[in-house]
Amino acid sequence: MKLAVVGGGSTYTPELVDGFARLRDVLPLTELVLIDPAADRLELVGGLARRIFAKQGHPGRISWTSDLDAGVDGADAVLLQLRVGGQAARQQDETWPLECGCVGQETTGAGGLAKALRTVPVVLDIAERVRRRSPDAWIVDFTNPVGIVTRALLAAGHRAVGLCNVAIGFQRKFAALLGVSPQEVSLEHVGLNHLTWERSVRVGEKNVLPELIAEHGEAIAADLRMPRALLDRLGVVPSYYLRYFYQHDAVVRELRTGPSRAAEVAEMERRLLALYGDPALDEKPELLSRRGGAFYSEAAVALTSSLLRDTGDVQVVNTFNDGTLPFLPDDAVIEVPASVDARGAHPLPVRPVEPLFAGLIGHVTAYERLALEAAVKGGRERVFEALLAHPLVGQIEYADRLTDDLLAHNREHLAWA
């Protein structure tokens, strides 16, 4: 079983490799190829990856290359975790929207549109090359903005499923609070990528969410950086990305006064790459836990195993709506529990979504459709329309100014600009 990782030079990769090593009975890889245009990073990350496999006794072969076509040739699955423009582009995404008083978060805010415009054409090109070299391969997309990128892949007919670590993160946190194993916890997770709510938390047949909020609401709210009272009033646990919607102005004030997340991550990456170059290091360093992407490897292993081994396991994934949420078009991409087998992801039935949540889901879905059109077709007016439709922008003056700023900061990445 061969798996290729596009963006294999990422500092995330040792987390992924550690999961492949630990969970080799779930996903018995024989070959892992790391693909990245940054040859210097590949050497550091690839060397550590080999040492991790060796320490844990994994017999699989690890190689790395900057040649995408050779790397994906014969792959059973291709995992995408790339960042077009690197942390420098992310720094821009997170800062220029603040000048208009808009959140610059790299997926949820106006910066997320910039990321989508840079990323979608690159991902579609990669997917076409995968299709030529390995037509039966599954593409697992961890590249943000996952909902828009996955929709682009599926609309183009690719065998793709989107993956995010928010749901598995909640599952693990709730299990720890409840004192049970993660496998005993199932979530009623509903929404879009980075726009989700946990409407029930089941252990066996019992919904324990009311008890979780009553007994552990302070700890959960602190993790979300939202008021405990909100959990009590809503009776659900929102994703921490909902903070950008529910407390938008407060977040903008914070972001204007502190260092950007991009700056923090860039410094962390510098330190991680220095650690990866140590030939004595043969495990993922503790610092990596602060990089983000908690439980990413477990989620990736579970999803890839379900696709390649035809298990029918239930995973929280991003895939076509296909009537699951009747207030959205079928070709919208939603994030819900789904049965996953060799034919792909099949969303499980979802009980009617409350208007408080459905309204925002519908609004963001409309923006994501316009964002995808702008990414695929280009054009200033399409960018403007996407920003005007964005619930965190939505004003003519802001949309016009942000369109100009977005294009000015991304001309080198946009062939049509």
C-alpha cells in the first residue's frame, strides 16, 4: 500500500508519520513518499520520518522527491497538506483585512478567500496529475480552506474526501473529561468546515452533552475562548471558529494589538526544522504539539484506512451534501459524520438543523460557492461578489477595498490578476 503526501516538507509531517508508525495495523503502509518543492525541508523532514519508522519498527519504505508525477505514480492514496505562498502569504492574509476592521483569519475571514484563490488552481492541477498517474487513487484533502478546496475537487470529478481535525479534537477532549475511551464517544457534528456545532455527545445510547456542559462548561468555554453562558444558552458546543462570527469585533481588537498567528507559527517552524536536523532525534518533539493539527494523524489514518480497506466506518468528513441538509444545494460540501468505504463518503441522516445554525450555514455556503467561482474563473468582480456575500464583510465599501488589497497582495499567485 503506497501513500503520497503532497506538502511532505511541512513541519506537520512528523505528526502524520508518527501516526502511520503507531497505527500500522490499521493502515499497513509499505511505501510512503513525501513530495515538496522545498528540497532542503524535505531532507530534514524525510530524515526524521525514517528515524521515527525505524524506532517504532515499521517496515515500510520512506522516500522523498520534488517530482510530483514520480511521487504519486502508483499511489493508492494521496494526502494534500500544502500551503501556497507559505507563512509569508499567511501573514498577509491575517493582517490586511484588519485595516478595514474585518477578521483576517486564514480560512474563516477575508484572508480565507485569498488563500482559496491561491490554492484551488494549484490543487486542481495536482489532482489532474494524480488522475493521470494513479487513476484509482483517493485524494484526502487536509489543505485549507478544506470546504472550498474539497468542493473544487469533487466538482471536477476527482475521488476526494475532505478532512479536518476539529471533530476528532472534540471527541478526544470530551472523552478525557468523561473518563471514557475516545471510541465510546460519538458526536452529532453538523455544519461546514470551520463552521460546526456539536449538538449531542453520545456514550452508548445516552446523550451526555447536557452533563458535559453543566459539569465542565468552564473548561470547554476556556478552550473555545467564548463565554460559558453561551454554551448554557445554546445547549451545544460550537467550534472555536465560531468565535470569529459570535465575537467578531472583540477578535479584531485582539488581532490588532498582538502578534499574528502566522508570525508565531513561522518562528515555531524555524525551531522545529532545527530540531528535525538533529540525527539523534527519532520521535516527534514536544514543540510540535503547539504547531496545531492535534490528532491529525489519527484522523488521517482512520479515513485513509476506511477508503482503502472498504470498512464502512463512520468518520466526520467533508463531502457533497446530496440532500443531507435539505436547505442546501446537493453540490454544497458539508462536514458531518459519514459512512466511509471504497466508494467514498456517504453522509448519515441529520435531524433538522435549528434556524439559528441553518441560517449561518446557508449564508457561508453561498459565499463558498462564489469563492470557488472566483478561484476557478478569476476576475475582480467575482472576488468582489464573494466578499460582498461573506457574512464577516458584507458591505460595499469594505468589499471594494478588500478586493483591491487582496489582489495587490496576491498578484504573483494569480495568473489572471
